[in-house]
Amino acid sequence: MDRMPSLGGHFIDLTHALLAIATRAQHEVMLFAAIGLTIGGLDELAIDIAYIVRSIWRRLAVYSRHDVMTTATLPLPQRPGRMAVFVPAWHEADVIGAMLWTALQKWGEGTYRIFVGTYPNDSETMAQVAALAKHDPRIVIIVNTRDGPTTKADCLNVLWAAMLREEVAEGADFKAIVLHDAEDVVHPDELRLLDRMIDRFDLVQIPVVPLRSQQSQWVSGHYGDEFAESHGKYLVVREALGAAVPSAGVGCAIRRDALAALAEHQGSRPFDAQSLTEDYELGLRLSERGCRGVFVRMNDAKGQPVCSRGHFPETLTDAVRQKARWTVGISLSGWDRLGWYGGPVERWMRLRDRAAALSALVLFAAYLGGVGWAAIWLIQLWGGPSAAPVPPLLARLLAFTSLLMAWRLAVRAWFVGRAYGWRQALLSIPRTLVANLIAILAARRALGAYIRLLRGAPLIWDKTRHRFPDAAPGEAH
């Protein structure tokens, strides 16, 4: 009988000890997350300030004297030339026919050729492309000598070689190469805008605007949120500060001679087949060679942006796969493939590009700390022992990061609202949770893929499923 109080006392002591350990661990996790969120929040705030300063300066110094240019007032190209449009296609039978037909209708008659890269073991895609190429010489079907999938860069290199052969046969060079994917909805004024801007720059990138999916308001919708801010603010600031403009892989034009010069140093292959993000690397490698890139935001005569539109992954699995590929290519492989070339601004931008994996770890720590706090609070609510109070430093950091988070959500909502309207702007706030979950899962998958690459695993085209808009091509927006 005398042992019962003693056992009860030991149990209470053990409960107090375990709660103290759990509380201490939760505080440490939250401190790590708070420091990471503070650094990341201040970094984003610096970009926001640069964007605001640039916008004010342009409004006062430029647009006070000149009207905002549109494609209706855009001067004609100084040296009009032919455009070679590259479209790599592997298992794209569901979208490639509609994409090519839409592009031909929107661009109309002109001095361009669309080179479509296919594979001998993908007969359905080949049949779709061949049916159009048979009746329209503007489409050129190219079949890879190897079965697919290889890599997207390998397919682009095959198209480059085919373009060179056509130049020799016709005795005339193309002016620039335009990159697009098999699911893209192009803008009627795109080629004219790129033709004009490529007179002054070696690489021209127009915005990418994801199409909203009624079937996937949350997963697919988060891409629209991210691109609205990235291509509405980040690339604008990046170019304004003089850093390299990375290619998005679609809606991008590269001068033919600039790409040829790059090919000379890469075994006659301008696109690196050992890269999972050859489009991103292309812009940085051109910049390292002294080439100039520009990000162009311009509206057409109706006030609509000249951009590349398309549906993005609509399921969690596909989104994680795509984001994991981006994380491996940019955040992990970028360290050893591209190094830290350039001055302070360029290094800052590259650091931002490569922070995705670390950012995902910080987010995971923040959510883990939040779950731990909720568990400790419930234990206390149910009559458990009191936990240690939050340390003053952690409390101040949490308050500061809360302010930074509120600012971040407001800024994103503003850019989303500008691109998609106020309803989507409001939805972008809770959609941040979905974006964070995808980022965490993608980082986990990317780390495993990167380790396998380090062990010598072969690169393959780990593509996601694509969908073309259900609406009529002229109505998709």
C-alpha cells in the first residue's frame, strides 16, 4: 500500500520530464524555423522594395514622357528574319495536334518553321504531327534516331541539327530559335514581338501564365499564384538589377548566332543533355559568355498580355514530380554544374534559385514545430503539467516572422489579383498551404533523385501529363 503514492509520484515526475524534453525540442525546432523564415522573409522583402522603387521610377521618369508601348505601337523589326520554333514531344498525342493547329491559326502566314521532335517508339505522337506536316510546310517533323525517352535537351539538340540541315538546303539562316512545349497556347503577336526584341538582345523571355483549371483549383491553381508573382515581380527585378535572365523553356527566343557560339563549346550541342533543367541553365550560360537577356512584359492592342499560356499539373503526384525535377536541376545540381559566376547581384540571384531545398526544410520544421505546439497545448488543456514558457528571443522572432508572412501573403495576393482577379487573389492565401506541402514533398523526392544521379543513374525525361484547353483556342485565357 505504501508503494502506490510513490508510483504515482514517479509517474508525475516522468510526465513532467517528458513534457520538458518535448517542449525544449519544440522550441529548438521553432527557433530553427523562425531564423530560416526571417532570413527568407527579409530576402523577399528586399526584392519587393526593389520592385516598388523600380515601378515608381519608371512611372515618374519614363511613363510621364512616353506612352506605354503595346504590340499595336511596336516598331517593325530592324532586320526581319525567319524564326525556328522548337517543340520537343514525347507521348504528347493528346495535345500536340491541337497545339500545332492553334499556333498555325494564331501566327498565320509568316517566315517561321515549327520543328517538332518525336521518337520512333511513339507512333501516336508521330501520326498527329505527320498529319499536319503533310499539308502544311511550316511544320517539320523530326524523328529521333533513338527510342524515347531520352532527355528534353537531347530532343532539342536533334531539332538544332535538323534546323542546320535545312539552313544548308535553303541557303539561308534562321534569325532566332523559339522554345515551346507541346501543351502551350501561343499568343498571335508573340513571334512579331520576339522578332523585334531579338534585334537588341540575345535572349528574350515573355511571361508564362498558367491556365486556371476547374478540375484542380488547389494543385494546379498554386502554379498560377507562383508564376503571377515570379513573372510579375521577380524576373522584372532580376533583369533590372543586371542579373542573368533564365529561360523558362517556353515563350523564349534565342539569337541563332548566340546559340551557335554556345554549341561550339559543347560539342555542337547547344542544350546540355546532362541537365534536367536545360532551359534554366541556357540563360545563365549565355550570360556568362557576355550575351544579354531581357524579360519583356507587353500587352497587345486589346490590353491582354503577350505571354505563353498552358495547363500545369493537376494532381498532387504530377506536381511533386515536376517540382522535384526543378529542384534537382536548379537547387541541387546547380551548385556543381554552374558554380557561382558573376558579381554580388548575380550570386544573390543564384543563391535564391538554389535555396528551394533548404526552404522546404525550413517549412517542414515550421509545420513540425506548429504540430508540437498544438500537442503540448492539448496536454495542458486536458489537465497536464504546465510547459516551459517560450524564450523571449523565440517569441520576438515568431512575432517578426508573422509580420513578414502577412506581408508575403498580401504581396502574392496583389500579383495574383492583377493576373486572375480578386477571387483568385483571396484563394491564393489558403493555397499557400498546398504550395508548401508540394514543396516539402518535392524536396524529399528531389534529394533521393539527386543521390541516385551522384551514383551514376541515367538521366531520363521524367515528364508529366499534359492537357490542352477545352475551350476554343481563341477563347483560352
